Amino acid sequence: MDERQHEAQRLMRLYGLRDDAHLAFWKQLDTVYFLRHEAREIAWHARILHSRFEQEEPLVRARLSESGEGLQVLLYCRDRPDLFARICSFFERAGYSILDAKIYTTLAGYALDSFYIYIPEQHDEHYRDLIGYVEYELAAKLAESGPLPPPMNGRLSRALKHFPLPPQVLIRADDKQKLHILSLVAGDRPGLLSRIARVLSHHGIAIHSAKIMTLGDRAEDTFTLSGAALNDPKSLVRLEADLMETLRVS
């Protein structure tokens, strides 16, 4: 962890930050944050948030990913149970795919979430315009306090209509017995990720990270979770049943 922090500080100096600019912000973070994020991410977060980590309005910043495909999106706002579902809904309605997510809550109760999103080739906007759109529109959506928008009901592909993929749900404790790993396999369709997020939120489950993989019409998603329901056998059975039902929805 110390090595990552030192490398992040070196990168922050390249950004032109004072050597002590990050200190107040870093006091809001714990060991989990520094273990979960790479030095480049830590430095980028500090550059953006070192003077804004106490603001109440949602803050969204985006940049071209290091691979050159898609965007890396940083979101910072007061945490709330339905936050991940709202973010997924925004990206799904915009036609963008979430490939990876790191979900973190600061010691002061702010969500500090990072997403890697893929923009299909049919979206031919200039990346500068795309970044501006994501930053403004997502922040505006997160500032709203109304109910979640209804799930998308996009059409299933012809292949899935004729050869439906039986859903699979597996929840197990991680190696340290502190968190749980949720593995899902289902037929991919618009709105799938936000539907999953709604079920987890309903059961009081917190999402710490998400790996999203789509192979043709097959979605294989993995989430790292925590929550009281995961440690109660009856609640766990209900959660698994609700996830299966959600994955079966056509």
C-alpha cells in the first residue's frame, strides 16, 4: 500500500499539486481504498477531489481510458442505497456498457465510484463532447431525488428468443470470509445490470466492485458484496430466488 501511495504522490506532483494538497482528502479514506485502486487512479482522484471532497453536489469527471477505448468515469456524491442502480440506468439508457466498476464509500459517507464504460462504434460523437455529456448529464441525474426510472424493456435477440440461456446464480463467501462473491450467468439484454442492482438494493446489499463480461448474448457478471442478508440462510435463499426471477424476465 505504501508503494502505491508514494507513486500516487509522484504523479500528483506531475499534476502540479502541492506536496500536502492531498492530506485532508486522504484522511477520508481507509486501507481498503488504497488496496483497491492503482496509483494512477489514486492520483487522478486526488487531483479532482483534494479541494472538493466536502461539497454536497454530485461531481462527475470522465477521461479517455488508458486503452483508448471507452471512458473512465469518476463519481463522487453522498452515498445512498439506490446509487449503483441509478448509475447503471443512466449508462444503459445512453447505450453505454459498463465493463468494470470499483465502488467505495469514504469515512464521511461519500460514494467514490469508478467505472470503465464502453461506447459502441455507432456512437460517433467526438470524445470531448462525449465526456462533457457524461459529466453534466450523470451529475444532473444523481442530483434528482425522485424514484428510480423504470427498467428498460429492450427486445431480446433472435438467438435468445429461440434458445434461451438458463440463468445461473452463485453466492459464496470470499477467501477471507469478510465479503461475498456473486457470480451470475444470463442472457444479455438492455437493462439487465440495473435490474440486478435493484434487487441487491432491495435486500440491503452493498456492492464493492463489479466485473462485467458479455460474450455475444451471454452475460457473465461478478460482484463483490456485503450485507446482513448474506449471512442469514433464509434471507440468502430469498435473495437468490429474486435474482433468478430477475434474470428470467424477458
